[in-house]
Amino acid sequence: MAGGKLTPRQKMINLMYLVFIAMLALNMSKEVLSAFGLMNEQFESSNTDATKTNDQMYQALAAKAAENPTFSAAKEVSDKVKNISNQFYSYVESLKGDITKDIEREESGKLPYEAMDKGDKIDEQWFEGDGYSPKGKEFVAAIEKYKADMKAALGNDVKYKTVAAELDSKFATADIVDGEGVKKKYLTYHYQGFPSIASLTKLSALQNNVKVIEANIYNIALGKAALEATSMNKYTAIVVLDKNAYFQGEKVTGKVVLGRYDSNTKPTSFEGPGKIDNGQAVIDMMAGGVGEQTIKGKFTFLEDGKTVPLPFEGKYVVVPRPNSATISADKMNVVYRGVVNPMTISFAGVSDNNVTASAPGLTKAGGVGKYNVSPGKGNELVINVTAKLPDGKTVADKKVFRIKGIPGPSGTIRGEVGVVKGPKSSLEVSTVGAKLEDFDFEVGLNVTGFNLKVTGQPTVVVQGNKMNAQAKAVIAKAGRGDQVTISEIKTKLVGAGDYMLPRTAPVIWEIQ
């Protein structure tokens, strides 16, 4: 099509033919791009699952090392491997983030795979001329450091020899000869000129190799622990009751299981208060007398032709059926009018959802058995409590509390009570307040007025909690040694409406 002289019409036909071929290639590439995107999804999903599995194996090895010093060396290796793997995995994740950070995702959150057909960003960032850019050199150096650090963590232990070989195989960065016999650098062969979705998928595959290597190391380290755990001598029998306390005559239910429950682990015989069912002993007996009781017995297993006995013992407490409720004020033996009084209300042996309490001003608070009560008029508060027992019966009880008013507070000047000494200038700018001494509740008090008296001068009535002009004039006439009495302090409780507290004790300022 390119040879000889062509007419304009023929040139147009040829151009259209090229466009047609390009469109066919474009349609084909979209399918390939989508396939790469699906592969990347699979790798990322696999990496998420592998992370969870590896964490579980790491925790299992840590627990084994805590129980048995034999595994301390394996635990030390796993600590190093986990740290190295996490660092390199995160580094590769940052490279993936560089690829996708400027790509607008679809409404579903997925990447637009068919639009990720360019690799310009990677080509510009990782390559310069025929070699690597600083970013490309950094990537290759990170791979080599990961391999070196992993091998150093594994040491010369022969059981990790296959893992070391796997590191060299899966993380090789040497030059590669392509299908046409041309030698290319590692990054050039794998990433240069490729669509960005293909490079993203390759990086996810690289992360998957990291997780596989990490899992292989944990499996090798746990190999001995797994053999140890399969020995019947390492099992512990545990008594698991449906509850730890029972009423007298109530049926005790529960089961005895092995520390590592497995339906395939079946004892040859069982001695105890129950029967074997699917590898566990199901308890079925009547509760004994009031007090602590013991359940004990023995499993028998056959291992390597030998009988292995495994005794068990557990305890439970039998309590008498309740006939009275436990009701107590959390801070005192009375309830106070004007404040919220916290209370704990329960019935011995009965769950909180089966206990009902009622009284004027009583409301449920957060927490098991927790209530608040704000008493109103009168001198007594009666709290009635009912409880539904496990056998369906209902019991009731009540308790009477005395209602008292909040005691009278003490007046304060400059936050001090009693006789306060200081210059006239300080008194003139001081605030009159009130304080409840030796009172267990945190309350807010507001002073709305007071009287000020200096010997030989008329009493001044002040509104609010600050000295007015008339009070300052009286104070100005006082001399050294004179006492200024602040009395008839009117005090209100914050949040209690018009409720006024009893008489507030006066406070005296002695002028110096």
C-alpha cells in the first residue's frame, strides 16, 4: 500500500483500511485489558485472604512459644519475617498507588480496566534511555534488599533451605532473554511499554509471592508445633457449664470438651456425670446442696497402642432460690431531692433482663442493674422490684429510702470559706460563691444575691454575685482590721429550676 505514487483517493482508502485494522486491534485489546483487570482482582482478593491466614499462623506460633521455650527460636524468625514482609508488601502497594492515583474509578469503585491501556506513567518514572531511572533503580534495590533481609532472618537453618531457593526464583532481578533472543533488563522485560493494568496485575502477583513465602515459613516453623499439638498428652479437658451458679434442685447443664475440640477426636471411654456425644461429654445431672460442688471424671484415649487417661475436674456453685432483692444506693443510704441519685438494683441469681424495678422518678441507666432516681415530694421513696426466675416463677421485694434535702452550703469569697483575709482592692473585684462541703455529689451552684455589712455602716443588698457600686462605696470606707460580713447568700442549684437551697452560711472578709 505504501509503494509507488498513489492517487488521493487511494491514499484515503488505505488510511481507512489502517483505521479499520486499528479498530479491530482496539476491540481485541479491550478484552485483554479486562482479563488483566479480573486477574488483578483475583490476586488482590487472594492477598487479603492470605494476610488473614498468615496472621492466624503467626499468632498460633506466638502462643506456642509462650507455652514452650522450644519454639522461641521459630518465634524469633517469624517476628523478623513478618516485619520484612510487611515493609516490602507496603512498598509495592505504594507503587500500585502511583499507577492508579490519577485514574477516575467507576461508580462501583472498580478501576476502568479497558481505559488503562497506556503505560506512559511507568515508562517515564522507571526508565531513562536504555537504563533505569532513579525510581526504577530504587524498585530493583528494594527487591534485592527484601531477598537479602529474608535470607538473613532465616539464617542457616536447613529446614528453610527450600524457602531460600524460592526467594531466588520468585524475586530474580537478573537480565532476561526474550523469545527473539534479545537480552533485556528485568524491569524492561516485565514493565516497559505494557498497559498500566498489566503492570498493576504484575505488582499484585509480586505481592502474592510475598504472602506465599511468608506462609511457607510459618508452616515450617509450626511443623513441630503441629506434631506436638496432635499428641493426646497435650490435650486439656475443660468443663463448660451453661452457667456457674444454680438454684438448689435446678438441673445442671453443660459439657466437657477438650482444649482443642475436634469431632474426630473420640475417647475410648468416659467416666463422669454424663455421656459421650460426638467427641464431647454432655453433662446431665441434678444440682447438689447449696455451696460449691465438683464435677470430675476421666476420658480414656488410645494412642500408639497405649491407653492415655485424661482426668478432668470442674466446679460450680449452687445458691438458694432468691427471696429478696439487692438494692443499694451507690453513694449513701438516703436519696437526695434536687440531684440524680445513681442506684444498683439486682436480684441474686437472676439476669438483668428478667428484673423489673419501679418507683417515682426511677429510670434505667446504662449498664447492668444501673438506675437513676430523682425523688420528688415527700419524705420516703419506695422501690418495688420483681424478678422472673428460670423456672418461670416470679418473686418480688421492696425497699424504702429516706428522702432528704440537700444540706445548706457555705458561702465563699475568692473560693474560700470562713474568715478570709486580704486588701480592700481584692474584695471589690472578688466573686461571691457557695460550696457544699462533705457532700458526695458533684453539683453546680449559682449565687443570685447577698447582703454586705461593715460595722457602723448600713447593710447593702446586692443582686448577683459581684460587688455593685454601693457595696464598693461601703468597702472603701472600711479600715484595716474591719470585717466585712457577706450573709443572706441566695443560692440556686444548677438545672433544678426554681429550687432554692437552704440558708447559705455567711463568709467574712477581714481587711488588711
